[in-house]
Amino acid sequence: MPDIQIRASKRAKRMSLKVHWDGRCEVVVPFKNQPSPSRIQAFVNAHTEWIDKRANSLKTNKTKTPLSHQGVSRKEVSKRTMSFVESIIEKHNLRKTDGIKQIRLRNYHAQWGSCSSGGNLNFHYKLSILPDELAEYIIIHEICHMYHFNHSKTFWQAVGILCPKYKQCRKTLKQYII
């Protein structure tokens, strides 16, 4: 089992486990109501099988490329991503008047973007670090959800119109870790 770090979080409501792609493992505990060391140890002991399974799973994914913006501030990466998103919207003549209410950048842990039924588009702030073709596919994918709020055949047809190589992009995207 990997070494386990304990991190107190003001947002956490209960204990949780996190195994990172680089092998680090942490227990996230509520900041205000921190459990005792013995309770944390019991929590870890109850989940050792899951920790080992997750750590082994991530070892097999070592061929994946983690996205890192070393040397560049998060603010600068976010600025580049927002500019890229807006350029793709403009490129495909999808103005904000077409139902896009708001575009926000997030620090997702397991997804590249999302679209709400209210017309809000959310993207991972690291989107601009990806190759342009993959980032454009993600943006198109989420925009198409504004018209088809599912992954039906008509949704994929709409994605295919704006991004003919979407199948290849989906496959290539699996090589990256957020």
C-alpha cells in the first residue's frame, strides 16, 4: 500500500480517499470536525483493498500523459483556454446569442467539460494544454449538448458535422490524464 497523507479541507463534509495518478494517496478530512488519528486509521484499514486496486489500476495507466503547466501560472493557462474556447465558438459561428449563457473554467478531476440545461458551458481550465484538435473536439462536444442533451445517434451526428474526426479524437483523448 502507498504512503498515505492526510489533508484537511474546508469543503469536505466527510472523510474521503484519493489516489493520484503519480501514486500519492491521501485521506481528505473535514477541517472543522477532524476525526481522531485512530478513526482515520480505521477508515484507511477498511478501504485498503480499494486503495490497492486503484493504485494498481493507475500503474497500468503510466503510458498516459499527465497535463502539466509547469512554469506557467494557472491564471495564464485559464486565460489561454478561455481565448481558445471563444475562438472555436466564433470559428463555427456559434455566438453567445445561440443559447450559450455563460462559459466558465473549472478544475475538474475526471472530466473535460459539461453543459447545463440552462446554457452554461464549463470546461477544464487545462483545455488549452491539449493539442488543438482534441480541445476543439471537447468544445464542440459540449456545445452539441445544448441541442441534444444526451449521447444519442443524432447527438453524435451533430458532433460529426462540426468535427469529422471526432472518433479519432475520442480515442486519442484517452491517452491524457487531467
